[in-house]
Amino acid sequence: MLTQIKLEFLKLIRSKSFYLSFAVLLGFVVLMLWGFYSYVERKAGGQAVEQFKYTYESKSYFNGLTFALYSVMFSFSLLIPLFVTMTAGSSVAGEARSGTLRMICVRPVSRVSIFFAKFLIVALHTYLLMAFFIGLNLLVGLVFIGWGNLELYPGPLNLVDEPGKIMVDDALWRFVYASFSGTWALLVIAAFAMFFSVLFESPVMAVVVTLAIYVMLYIIGRVEFFEHLRPYFFTTDMDFWRDVFKPVIPWRSFYHYGGVCGVYTFGTLLVAALVFERKDITS
């Protein structure tokens, strides 16, 4: 098992997509920094929308921690899931497409071990993406904007219903928590992508189907017409990771929805492993 994990890790770091994912996240942070500066200039200059006007009355609101929070929140829903899906979706189907899957499966190693070794590497890549992205945003925020307390107001992020504040030292720990809770939430998508990677022999098909399901549920879950269906979508449960940025973390619901995400993840992985164990590999 350890040897298999090592082999999968070497495959990951030798792939161009591994470095591309970090390069794209770096580019996103640069664009966010430019947008943040222009946004602050306009909003702090008296052009704030009326219902959010009080949000910008505090001169200390716009700081490096606020920048990092906005950047992480906006990228989590669509940008980072794209790279997680690409890695997971090509984990098995990519081997089938290249013709190496059959050779791997004839080794004296169980298919279940091979499958979960691949998933562990996908999970590692997911955490590295989250940790790198959060750390980069905090570094850029400190160097180019400067830190302060994390002030929270009702607004676009939908984190609080009334103004709140997280002190700077505590806020930094909240970002550390987010690297783990965000990774845990993203593993739901990774599990679905690996299931379709086993089901299809085309990595493109596995990635497209996973993203189509995720984006469809993500959009529908935010349309008021389907409010009664929202609790049944896994995309709704994945939002639990955001709770670490609330002034007082609602631990009870945090653990509940985190547990639901765990059921989605490991339930899907179990089905995928069973399908992979019985799969007739001809290429």
C-alpha cells in the first residue's frame, strides 16, 4: 500500500496539471488584488449600494484578512473544485486511456488498495491546493494591504445576520481551520469524480459529468424556486466549511454537516471501489 501511494505521488508531481493548478490560483490572487484595490477605492469613496453602505463606514474593514476571506470564498465554489475534479476524474480513467491500467491491476496488489491509494493522493492534492491558496492570500494581504481585525457584516458573503468581529490572532487560526474544513468538503466532489473515473474510460467524460452535476446543483440550490429542494443537495452540505469564519462557530451544525459530507464521500468511494473491483479491464 505504501509503495502504491509513493508511485501515485510521483505520478502527481510529474504531471503538468499539478503545477498548472497552482499557477492558475496564483493568477487568480493577482486579479483579486487588483479588483480589491479598485473596489475599495469606489466603495469607500461613497458609491456603496445603500443596503450595504454601513459595511464600508469602518475604515478598518478593508484589510488583508478581508481580502483573503473574499478571495477564498469566491474561488472555493467554482475554481478549486475544477482542479480537484480534473485530478480525481483522471485518476483511473486516465490510466485506462493511456493503456496502463491493465498492467497496474495484474500486479500482486488488490484493486481496492490501488483505488484508495489514488484517492489518498487526490486528497493530498486537494489539501495542498487549499493550504497554498489560503497561505498565498494571507501573504499577499499582509504585504500589499496590511492586517487588522476581521470585521464581518451582512452582505455578499452571507456569513452573519448582524455585524461581528474576529480578532486578528483568532482570525488567522480560522483560516487554518478553513484549510481542513474546505478540504473535507471538496472530497465530496473528489469522490464523485473518482466514481465516474471508474465508470468511464475517458477522463474527459468523468470530469465533465462530475462538473455538470456539481454546477447544476450549485446553481439550482441558489435559485429561490427550488428552496424546498436545497437541503437535499450535497452542495448545500458542503457549505459547512464556511462556518469557521463566523464570530462564534456553530459547532453542532458544523459537525453535523461535516458528518453528512463524510457519508457522501465514503459512501461514494465504497461504491466506486466495488465497481472497480469487478470491472472488466481490457485495455
